[in-house]
Amino acid sequence: MTTDTPFVDTGRRVIAIEMQALSQLHDALDDNFARAVDQLLKTTGRVIVTGIGKSGHIAHKIAATLASTGTPAQFVHPAEASHGDLGMVTSHDAVIAISNSGEAPELADLIAYTRRFDIPLIGITSRPESALGKQCDIIVTLPRAEEACGTGIVPTSSTTMTLAVGDALAVALMEHRAFTAEDFRGFHPGGKLGAQLSRVADLMHSGDALPLVTEDTGMGDALIEISQKSFGVVGVTDTSGALVGIITDGDLRRHLDGLMSLTARDVMTAAPTTIGPDALAEQAVGVMNTRKITCLFVTDQKAAPTPLGLLHIHDCLRVGLG
């Protein structure tokens, strides 16, 4: 199928225009952006993000990105703010108000509220001389770039630039706070992302569920342990409690002749592959796939490793990994 069609030409033209707008924004960022980041870092409450229309949709996304990256944030609809939701805004908060023109009348009550109670107000607008711009403590100015619609009336390049400013603020804040993948996982426990960032400790079986026997355990008792715990394996520990081996169905098949006269030490595979509890479950899946095994004992990873849990491939599949 050819890509040389009028529709593709239009798409490429729109993207090129918005790329140019982002390039202008890149060059236009100044000390006011740094001041905005400093103000948000000093804020002890939440970051209130507001806007109307297309700016409101972008504000929703900015608030969500901030909240998921370590900066408590909330979207407040400016019209609802005028009818009671101003109670969501406290003197400990900071407000980011978004309006390309800076003249959205719906913002008036919220702006006035910030001035009355000395709440820091950061504006994102292309017109610093506007009603919004004149009231802000800090203005992040958007370049007056060409809208991609061809008529100049549909928010396209302007909303793309605003979204980019929000992302830039969020990333600057998270880098300063040394926000980690583990922190991110805490805010995203559900879905594929949460699964990918799950730790082994989050999914493993532990305590009485662990199939364990000692080296001197007879294979009759070892088979009972394998059957009762239902993982198809049993770990073997020495007198100090360290994991020294594992017995799988493959080990059982190799020792069928006279099996019941043997001990766990006689049948086990020594020095089994293990993983630590703080490793990502995704890493554990990789180890199991490479080794062509279905479970991993979880240990404290010391020289004499103590078994802490057992991770089965089914546990990973259940949360969407594998």
C-alpha cells in the first residue's frame, strides 16, 4: 500500500508544524521554567492544575503525570471551582493555570482566590500581557507558533506545546527527587506496567507454603512434601537452614531405581538457580525462560542462602508477565 496519499501528506504537514512549534518552545524555555520548578518543589500541599476546554484536557493529563511521578497533584475544573470546588484549594497548594489566550473567563474566580489567599499561581500561556499573565507569580510563556489546522483557530500546536511543558515540569521534579522505577511501581500497581515493575517479593509464596526438606529426609517424606505443597519441586536445606539443593520431577525420574531407599541429598540437584526478593519479576521470568525451568527459589543471596520464598511461572503469568 502506497503512503503517498493526500491524507498522509496532511498528516506529515501537521506533524512537521507541531515539531517546529516544539523546537520554538525548546529555544524559548527560560529562567521562568526554573522558577516554576523551584516553586513546585517548595509546595507542601498539592499542585492544582486547571484549564477550560482543550486546555482543561491537557491540564487533566499534566495533573495525572505529576501525581504518578511523585508530585501530589489534582485537576480542578474552573467552572466547578466557582460552585464550591474552591474548597479543594488550600493555602499550602500551588496552582498551574493553563490558557493559551490567557483570557478564559472561567478562570477568573480561581485566579482571584489565589490572589486573596496568597497561593502561588503559575500560568502557562502564549500571552504574558493577558489577564492571566498579569496576575501570575510565574509565567511559562508559549511561543506564538503556527497552529497546525491551517486556519489558526483549532488548538493543535498550542496544546502540544502545553503538554510538553507539563511533561518537562514533571520530569524535572522527579529527577530532583530521585524518583525511581520502584517508586513509580508503587503508584501503578495495576495493569501491564504494574506487572512489569512487580518485585519477586510481591508474587512469591512464603512461610508454610514453602516446600522444604532437609538433606537427611527420606524420599518417601520428600514426595509427601512435594505433593502437599503442589509446586512439583522441593527445596533441600542443610543443618544451618541454607538452601543447598532442589528436587524436581527430572531428578525423580533419574533416580527411580531404588528411589524410596534414598535421601534428599542423594537425589537433589545441588546449588540450584535462585533469585533475590527485590529483583523485578520480569527478571525472574527471563531467568526461568533461559534455564527452561518453571520455578525459582527466592533467597537472601548470601554465601549460605536462606530460602525466603518460591516463585512459580504461573504466578508471573497470572499478572500478565511471561
